[in-house]
Amino acid sequence: MSKGLNTLRQILFLVSVPLFFVSFAIPVQAKQLGASAVEIGALFSLFTISLIVLRPLVGSALDRFGRKPFVVVAMAVYCLANMFFAFATDVGAMYIARLLQGIGASLLLIIVDTITADLTAENERAVAMGKNIEIQTRATFVGAMIGFWLLGAMPIVAWKYTFGLYALMAFCAIFRISPAISISRFPFST
């Protein structure tokens, strides 16, 4: 496996940690903040709509501007989304967090597939993409264990601490790629 693909999977792992837990926790937290059933449903729809709208635009931009800027922006957006979740005190903040999460996913999901295709031979792409899904799935299990453990150990502050930790992990993903940001050394340049 190439160094670039290894780095990509480490980044993917770090930002994918909250994906399972957020699906469980959003309705619970939103309800505690006073959201109606329609508002909770809109939180899920907002994520999906952002994927539908942004992914074609991201794909076009990746081909036009290269991979580098989008990897860094995706990590920063995921970090912001998790921070907004951690400190959300009303439904409006939850909407902002969910929109940011959708933007991050729109960026990252297509970047991961594109860079994987760039860094692997044609006859190895399906296996490489499958390994990306495996890494993402493992990350969601780790994230769920963290979230549910904190929920059981300290239910009153679990939401804030869980998403604070998720934000820290996304922030670490930025630092994982930071030594490679220069044009000549960045493993994801095209």
C-alpha cells in the first residue's frame, strides 16, 4: 500500500468515528433541545440534501483544482461540525452542525474515492475501495463505543464530551496531513 493511501485511510478513520453514533444521538439530543418530530426529520434531510447538491460540484472542482485543497477543507469542516454539535444549545445550532457535517461528507466521500483511484492500479481499485469502506466501518464502531460509554458513564455531559472528542480526532486528521501540505511532498496532488 502506498504512503498516500495509508495517510488517506488514517484520515478517513479519524473523521468517520462519529457517523454511527450521530445517527442514534441526534434525535435524542434534538428532542432534549425542544425539537419537534418534523425538525428532527429535517436534520436528517439536511445532510442528504447537501450530499445531493454538493457532490457533483465537488467532483467537478476536484478535476479542475486538484485534490490538495479539498482534503484540508474537508477535515476542517468535519472539525467544525463536531464542535458545533458539542456546543449546540438549541436546534438552530444543530442545523448548522448537520449542514457542516453534510458539507464535510460531500467533500470527503468523493475525495476518498478519487484519491484511491489515483493511487491504485486499475485491477486493484475495487479491493482498495472496499478497504476504505472497511476502515470507515471500523471507525464507526470505535465512535459508537466512545459515545455509548460516555453516555453511560456521565449522561449529563456525554453529548458535549463525545463530540468534543470527535472534533479533536478530526483536528488530528488535519495534523496528520500537515507535514505533507507542501506541493512537492503532498501525497494527494494530481
